[in-house]
Amino acid sequence: MEQNVNKIISWLQEQVEQANVDGLLVGVSGGIDSAVVANLIKRACPESSLGVVMPCKSQSDDQKHATSVLRACGLPSITVDLTETHEVMFSNIQQQLKSTNQLDENQLKLADANLRARLRMSTLYTVATNHKYLVVGTDNAAEWYTGYFTKYGDGGVDLVPLVNLTKGEVREMAEYLGVPGEVIHKQPSAGLWEGQTDENEMGTSYANIDRHLEGKEIPEKDREIIEAMHRRSAHKRQLPPAPPK
């Protein structure tokens, strides 16, 4: 694990040098993936790294856990509350759609959640531009393969240091790095709405996704769910398509 951590840290340092920037930042959500990245960027750029906490209709414990992570790894931080920004923007969009009879109320919940992710992305890049930092993403191999991230939201980043690690490997790295236990053992959630969990929304478990990625046998129902998610989300892992010249 020490070798794995050191390899990622060296890679992060190389990316900073190649991009000719001053450091790295990450959005700290209170979840395990961002906690691991917070620790990695602090080790890679001890004097030029930053955590950004962005509450926006967040679950009750998220900010407490984010603070716990930041304190444990000594990462400087700022907090930008996006609740009011989101409410104004989402309300205005809904009103315009409703006034022209275009509003699909069945899509409201997802549109609301994705807007929050995209506001966070915009916030991270605004702060990153101010500091001349790169934005570091938190997606792991399971999320990347299934497309369990918002396009141009939490998927809108400069670097993805965890993308080759299964969720289980991220958990092992978290324990090695000293991430607080309350964060390591909490139910994975994107914080999209109260009571939301990743596994309930996906219809399968991270353990099954990890096993599938490792080439191990899993129940056929879970394999079908995972492969269907992978096919549907192919566009998220590619550049926007263009017609041939």
C-alpha cells in the first residue's frame, strides 16, 4: 500500500509540473473517495493544496465528516455554500420551462441533483483558477466503469488518481492514510437527496462491481445491471463526438 500511495503521489507531482501550475485542489464531500484524494494531494503538494467544501442541500452529517477529514490530514480549506445559488437558478429554469409547457416533472429530481454537481464543478474551477491549481477528481474504478457520476459535474475534473482502484482498494487506502473511521464505514452516497445511497440507486453493490471488474463471478442479475450501466454511460467516458471531416 505504501508503494501504491507513493506512486500516485509522484504521478500527481508530475502532473502539476507538466501543467505548469502551482498545486492541487479537491471538493471534499465527507465521503471516502474525496477523503482519500484530500490525503493524497496534501502529501503531493504539502504547501499548495486545498479542500473545498460545498454544501448544497447536503445530508446532515456530510459537512461534519468533511471537517473531520480535513482536520485529520491537515488540508487547508474554504467553504462555499451553494444552497441559495442552486435554489435561484433551479427555480428560474423551472419557471421558464413551466411557462412554455415544457416542464417534465418526472425529471425534476435528477435535474435538481445534476445541477448541484455541476455548480460544484464550476465552483472548483473558479477557485482553481484563482490559485493556479488543477482540479482533482474522486471517481474510482467502479464509478468510472458504470458511469456513476454526473457528466460535467463530478466527472468534470483535470485528474482522476483513483480511477484504477476498486471501491474496496479505496477503502484499504483510506485505512492506510488514516481517514477517520466514521467516513470509512459510512454508507456510500452521492448526497443527491436525503436518504439516498449509491447502491440503492444503482441496484447492485460496490462489492459486486469490484468482483466483476476483477473478472470474478457474480450473480447474473448484477452482471446485467452493471453492463447495462456501462453501455448507457459510454458517452461520459469519451470526448463529445464530431462528424468526420
